[in-house]
Amino acid sequence: MKKFSLKQLIILLGLLLLVLYGPIYRDISVEELKKTYANEFSKFVEIDEMQVHYRDEGKGYPIVLIHGTASSLHTWDSWTKDLKKSYRVIRLDLPAFGLTGPNANADYSIKSYTNFLHQFLTKIKIDTFYLAGNSLGGNIAWNYTTEHPRKVKKLILVDASGLPTNKPQPTVFKMAKIPILNSMLLSVTPKFFIKKNIKQVYADNSKITDELITRYHQLALRTGNRQAFIDRAKIDFTKNEYTTSEKLKTIKTNTLLIWGAKDSWIPLNNGKRMDSLLPNSKLVVLENSGHVPMEENPEESLAILKGFLEQ
């Protein structure tokens, strides 16, 4: 009897699950998605042939919010509702996600993202600001700060990536790297698969609503976003820990680290390591949060943020 390798078994199991439970989902055009996921505050600006979706709300000192992998600017809805009373809140859909969609050059390296962010902020004429990012957005935020330290007056990192986790990658990233299986993902993206991944990033599953799952699912189906996710999954964002550590040590900006104690994707130990490397940082741990505290526990995380901004 032929023996299968672990990788082959994963592929076969994945294909079986997709065939049994995964209906074919077509791409959804950005024009169709705008009807639900754009509003009166939505604007679009052209950068590198992309129509970048962003929102600019409120008045006061600017604060820029950057979402994480597979997310969108909507992850900051609760924070924005309160912050725009006192600040000018700017948030955007990164390339590969949300209504912005894929980058024509398929370059999703951190360097490419930091260059993109600089282009975006220059284009909308934002010079100095507070900068906050979650997960991938946090990685982009602190890398941007190393390159433009005078622009970022305060830095907020929410369960930020950038340091190795010493843990296996989440299943969704593993699947995106496997030939044949990742090709299937381009047309078979079942809603239960999205729900499973949201359950991994939330600590309290009772807070996961059907509306939340639908939003993540539909924006994942935006034309080009699934291929972009596969392209991104091939990149090793943490291959040089030494370089990363040295870069973090150069950030003199006052920095707030907000971390979910129950984060299974980027564990609390990463937050503690990041805090030890940053010269002017403070780590606050949310005991009942997972990977996206600003979405899962917005009131608790927002109170911590506002205390930091008002100091």
C-alpha cells in the first residue's frame, strides 16, 4: 500500500473538505461591494494604479489606523466612532484587502507596504500624526516609524507582527502555500472557513456575529483579493530576527503596546519581547482579548488608547 507524506495527506484532506463543504464562490466586483462597504465618508485615491479606499473623519490632530491581514478599515469602526469626536481619524484598506484590492506588481513585502503608506499620506497631505496598527498593520506601522521618525508623534501597536512567533503558522497560511490546494482556494472559499479563522483570532466566540463573518467573507471575494492572499502567503516576514530586533531598538517614539492575553496567532510573549526592545514603550495586556482587541473589546482597548494619547 502506498504511503503518503504528511504534506500529501494535508493536500488530500483539504481537497476533500473543499469538495464536500465548499461551494464555488465567484469573485465580487468592487462596484458591487461598494454598495455595502463604502459610505458617505469613503474616498478613493489612485496610487500605483490602485484605487485606494480610505475614510477621513472628524477634526483635530490626525491619527492613522492600519488594519491586519485579511481585514479592512472596518475593523476600526468602534474606535473611529469615538475618536472622531476629538481627532481626525484616517483609515484605509491596504493593498490586497478590502475595496482597495490587489497591487498590480504583486509585491506585498513590508518594504512595499511602508513605501505605499508614505505615498498615501503624502498624497492626502498628512505630515505629522499618531500611527496605530494591528497585526500586519502594526508591522507596517513600526517599520514606517523607523524610516520616518519625525512624522510619527506617537505609535500604537496592537498585537503587532514582526518578530518570529516560534509557533506553527495558522492553517489558512499553510493552505495558501500548498500547490493545487491554493489554486482551489481561488474559487472555493466557503463561509465556514472564514468563520473558523475568525474563531482563532477572537477569545470570546459569542461576540462573533453573522454580520461580521459575512463582511470578512465578502471582502475576501473582492476581485483579485484571493490571488493576492496567496501571493502574500509566500513571503517570510520574519526571516531575520536579528535585523528586526535592531530596528525596533532604534525607535525612540513614545509607543503603546496593546496585547490580547489570549492571542493564539501572535502570542503575548511576542508583545513582551517587543516591549523589551523598544526604548520608550509601555505594554498593556487585555486579559479577555485575542488577536484583535480593538474589534473584540473596543471599549476596554479604546480607554487604554485615549489615556495614552491624552498624556
